Amino acid sequence: MLLIEGRWHTGAGLSAEEVRRAVPPSLRWTATRSLSDHHALWGGPVSDERFLFTARRR
């Protein structure tokens, strides 16, 4: 599973920890990579949490 998610300044979205806790038992968390510093993805600098979350089948 690849998921791009985040907790935005508006309060919307999910934190990396919330996503990790929500992963079903059939999946195993493999990595969380911050994307907040990749300004080209967002059209400029952002001050909120944005990340790539990956998980695999067990």
C-alpha cells in the first residue's frame, strides 16, 4: 500500500501515527517518509505534516 497523507494546518487529514495505528492486521507497516520539504509537490513551502506511508501484506 502506498498512501500520501498528512495533517494540514486546517486540522484536516491524518498524522503519520494515526495512519500507522489504522493499518489492518493483514498489512505490515514498512516506512513513513516525510514529504513536507518537497516544495515542488505542493507548489511551494508548507508548514504542515505531509508524508508517504508504505505497508506490505504479511
